[in-house]
Amino acid sequence: MVSRLIRTTFAIGAAASLVLALLPTMAVAQEPGITVADFGETAGGNAVEEYTLTNANGMQVMILTYGGTLRQVVVPDRDGNLANVNLGFDNMADYEALSPYFGNITGRYANRIALGTFSIDGEAFSLPINNDPNSLHGGDVGFDKVVWAAEEVESDEGLAVQFTYLSPDGDQGYPGNLETAVTYTLTDDNEILMDYVATTDAPTVVNLTNHAYWNLKGEGMGTIDDHVLMIDADNYTPVDPTLIPTGEIAPVADTPFDFTTPMVIGERNRSDHEQLVIGRGYDHNWVLNREHSAPDAWVDDSWMMAARLSEPSTGRVLEVWTEEPGIQFYAGNFLDGTIYGQADLAFRQGDGIALETQIFPDSPNQEGFPNAVLRPGETYETRTSYKFLTE
């Protein structure tokens, strides 16, 4: 499909914030296609653009070149009312200074690496410690904090924009020049496809995901405690007090981590289970059910629905499909009411849920976890889908 590309230049400001605040109760018809607008500059003076993809159903996805960030995802409820269900900001200053990884491409290595160190072929590498005592989401300046190149690309599946970035050898301590492309496609089935591709000229580790925070009521409209979640995983990876996996792959049966049948999140998120005390709620990796048992499971990249999230009052449903071996369920435990979103409402603990498809946390240091090493001549390639429905 070839969409019509329109360039506009305007500042995202107070008027836009007012429209965003009203989105849950108003449905504004937009012509299908892709538009691009200026979104300001980084503190270093780099221009940032926002691409808006609108499908035939009126669903909109707004993506910044800063961090490849999903800024808004506007979807209908069961009555056709539109709302932005993705947490974010309406200005660049807040994204740079305050963002807890809202909606961005996360890498080179999503999630945590213990003590900021790993080895490949006997050679040790050191990363920034930005989540004491560990390295988190690629370091101090991960893929979420750089401006990506972007262009509209043709796709038979829908409206597509490709974001590219060259991470140089030694970037945040990671070896190899890593060329990365992430393509976002919006289909007429109200599905956001995310295709990740990376190549390197030296052995390195790669684990890419998107860190969107979802609230199916609408951004700023309350907590996710009454959302209902299913995760297709019989096991998860418990963590130590620094949130690094212990190496154990533990069964979820008879624990608050059992989401193999749909469960209301808030019924167990504040239980006294040791793992929930450590994470201040859910902030763990689930081992997705694959056709074969470990270790063969780690090479099974079949397409599967990893999670299903629903919200009873609006009827909105989010399905997460992936080729990855794991999914991190994070219940927004560290949102503390000190930052405000696009509707000028404070983000509090539990106001959003992240469902991050991934290789396991700390895989480079964990025997028996999936391989995260990418070598020259190989291609890191994976797809994830966030699909919106109503019921």
C-alpha cells in the first residue's frame, strides 16, 4: 500500500493538549494516510519530527523520531469513542528530562544486565550503571534517547514508517557497529506491527523491544488494576533484590504469577509474595509457552499470542503477538505522581502497563537462557504485534 505523505509544520502545544484531553468523548474523522509534523528540538538542537499514521477505521498512531517513540495510540471503545491508550507527553522537554521509557524503542539491550558487564568469546565489556548496581535498557544514552532517521516505506500490510539508527562501536560500552531498522506498520485490522532488524560488524548482544505503557481506559483515566490479563506462560524468571533473574525458571502454578487464565491485575498485584515485594508489584519476565521444552524452546520463534489485555468498562482489548521467547509484564510500579501526561493529569503507581516482548533479562550472563549474541554475517530479525479489538 502506498499512502499519501503530507508534511505540516506546527508546534504541539496547549491547543493540542486540550484536544487530547477530550479524546475519550469525541471521535474526529481523519483521512487515512501518513502526515509528518515538527515536534520541536532536543536540548542539543536536533530537530524531532512526529509521524501520524491513520487507518481506514480512524485509528491513529503517532511516532516521534526521538527514540522511535509511540507518543499516542488512539483507538475506539465498544461504542466507537476514541481515546489515546498510550502514556506519553506533549513536548520534547518532558521526554528528555522525565520519561520513564514511555513508548520508545529500547536497546541495544532491553531490560537489565547484571553489574553492567558481560563477556563474548572471553572478552569482557562494561556498560554504564544506570539502575544501580545494574545496566538498564542500553545505558545512559540508549536507543530511547537518540534521534532516529525516518521515512515512509511501502508495505502490502498497511501504512508503514521505517526508523533507522547506526549505533557506533563502543556506544555505551557495546562492541560493534550496529545498524538497526525498526518498521512500524498500522494495518486496517487496528494492528501495530513492529519489525526489528539489526546487523553488526563485530560480535555483540542485542535485545530490542518497545516500552509502551498501556491504559485501555485512556491515558490519565485511572489505574490498570481492573484490567484483565492473560499471559500464555507456564513459567517465569524470579529475580533477586536488584531485579536481576536468579537463573531459575519457576512454575507460575499456585502463585500470583499465574495468568494462564485471565485474571484481574489488581487482585494480586499488592500481595505479600516475596517476588512482588521485591518488584513493588509485577516487574518480571514470563517464559512464553512454546512447542518444545527447554532448551529447544529458545529456538522456537513461531508466531504466538503472548498476552491478552482487556478493560471491562470500555470493551477495549489488546492482543500482543510475538516471535520472542519472553515477555516482561511491568505494572507501572515506579510511577509516583510527580510527572504529568498529555491530558495534564499525574501518572501514579499502576496507571499504565508495559508488555515488552523480549529475550530474557541478563541473558548474556545466564547459562540456559536464550542466546542474545549477534555475530557478523547474521541478522537479528523479529516481529511483534499490538492488536486492538473491542468486546
